[in-house]
Amino acid sequence: MCGIIGSAWLQIFRLGIVLAIAWLIRDGHLRHRVQGGAPITAAEARVFLPETHRLAPDPGPRAGLRIFDRSGREIGYAVRTMPQSRAVTGYSGPLDALIVLDAEDRVKGVAIRHSYDTPSHVRDVAKDYLFMEIWNGRTWEEVAAIDDLAAAGIYGVSGATRTSECLAHSIGVRFRGVSGGVAAPFRWGWRDTVLAFFALGGCAFAFAKDARLQRLRPWFSLACFLGLGLWLGDLLALSLLAGWAESGTPWRQTPGLVLMAAAAFLVPWATRQPVYCQHLCPHGHAQRWLMKLTPARWMARFDDRAKPWPRFIPFWLLFLALAGVLLRLPLDLAGFEPFDAYLIRSAGAATLAVAAAGLLLSAFVPMGYCKYGCPTGLLLDFARRRTRDRLGRRDLAALGMLAAAFCLHRFHDSIHAWMVSP
């Protein structure tokens, strides 16, 4: 009984690590989406709301910052016009402005944060209090409804007309750009039906003991390679999972793919059966066919002392991908793995090279890419239950990755500035 309880807690611990890293990715993406490259500070909001103590990103459609006082009470909201208003330009370029609203969703004040226009023009606009305060007291909806500036009684500042109009139009674009938070409708199409069929088929071959069904396994493998791989191209990969961690799972738009991903993570977590890697992955099937076709004498044999070292490659690829996502580095995660190669018409050179190298390796090392090159496979395998399970090196490595992810998230701005500085 103690062993069962200990194993159950270990599985919860591992799932918790995966979810914690996903949350850090999500929060970092949200912070970047809301704050961009020039984060709003509490001091800026404090000019209009003196009780401001801290700011918290809002994941909703407004993509702004919720303002809290020292007691934790929400007292207002803040947004900046950039990057949504990047296309609105004055004399020399776009303008970034801060708009602070109170708890009743009425504008408390507007401030210019940065402008590419002539500094004297920017100062003239900022000092024209009649112009800068014309939005005060209006609700978000009222500001968003302003289409004709003259009709709303908003006129440009004399001597700085372009700059003031740029500010006014930037505010309008920012406020009108919110959809109102209406969720996308749920839809289930033929593609979702096909993906659900593959997911259920993989589970059937993983658990069914019927000999007649197992005789169909080669045909199911071929169907996965042709249908799931070359036809649909909907494969689990770091690029896909990172995108979901940042923006959320698109269960309303692609429920079939989300269902397959859920099976890939949760079935091995609960039952020890690696459904996706063993029964669905087209690249895995291709490696098994190569293994059967290659003469045994061609197969390479690793020395026992050397075997553990190549297995670190997927770990470091996974860590590099994680660092790239958290630091928003220009890394193409699709090029880390071979899965986009199955989308032949749009596959990049990097993913094609990885696919070819992985298959070549597997021709001489049984399941070589799965064992020594696949970061997605390592991620799916991490939380999988074992027959005799206990805390081990992979758990310590995962804890180290979580600690690194926390540091990259916490000190993102400093690390990113150091990396990109000349």
C-alpha cells in the first residue's frame, strides 16, 4: 500500500513539474503580450491612481494590467497603445501612450510614454492639459466609439497637430481593437473525427489483448504513417506544445488534436502505456520498418559505459527550446525535430535534415532517434508510470529544469538585455 501511495504522489509530483513549467511559459508570454519591450511600471500608474501598489497582467481580450492597492483591492486598469497602434504614425513614427482607468472603468488620465516625433512637439502635446484630459471620465466603450475626432470635440494641438492626432488615433485603435471577449464557437469537423479515430485506435492496440485485433497492427501503423503523417501532418512537436503553453489549448477550434495530445500525456501517466510514441507517431513507425529491413550485422552496439551519454541529447534540446521560448529568442522549434518534414510542401531545410539524419541513425541504431534525439518523446515519457517507480535522476533533472525556467522567467528582462547587448 505504501508503495502504491508513494507511486501516486510521485506521478502527481511529475505532472506538477510539467504544469508548473507550462504556467511559467504562459505567464511569460502574457507579460510580453501585455507589457512588450517597455513595461508599464507601478510608478507610472501612481501618477493617476496614487494608491497603486502593484500591477498584474490581465489574460483577457483587453490585454492590459490590473491595478491593485496595498491591501490587494483592485482599484483600476492600465493599458498602453503599443504595439496595437504601431501602424498609426505622426511626423516621424508611432507613439506609445499610457491610459489609466479607475475601478468604474472610466479614464483617469493619459500620458505619452514615447514618441518618434520632434521632442518639442511631444512636450507641447503633453503640456496641453485641455487636450490630454479630454478622455477623462469616459468609459472604455465610449472611447472605443469615437470615430470622428471633430464630432467628439477632440481637436489637434496647435503647432503639434500631427503628434496630437497620432495620440488620439492611437488611443482609438487600442480601445477599438478589443473584441469584447466573445469565445470562438466550438466546432467538430471531419479532421477532428479522423484524429479521434487515430487516438482511440492507438489506445485499442495498447490495451486490447485480442489476437485478431493485434494482427491488424501493421495496417494501423501504415495508416498512421500515411494518414496522420503525410496526409494530415497533425503531429505532436515542441513547436505545437510551446504554442499551446503560451496561448492556451485550442480545444474549441481543433478538439481532435487536443484529444490526441491529452491521450499522449494522460494515458501513459495513468497506465504506463506510451500510446503516442508506441502506436501513433509516424516517425516511430518509419524507424521500426528500417530496423526490420536492416541486416543485424549492420547494427551498431554501444559500450555500456557510453550508452547514458547520448541520452542527454534530448534533455539539452528540450532545455534549449525552453530557454528560447522563455527568453523569446528567434529559434525555430520546428527545426529541432523531424515532424514538420511530413508537411512536405512547407517543410523547412532544418526539419528535413533532422528527419533524414534521424532515419539514417535508426537504420544502424535500433530506434536511434527516439532514444537519442527526440525531446518531445522525452517530455511524453517523463511522467509515464513505471512498474517499479521511485525518485530518480530524471526527476532531479526535471527539478533543475523547473528551477532554470523560474530563473529565466523571473529575471527575463535582465538576461535578455545581457544576451542582446552589443
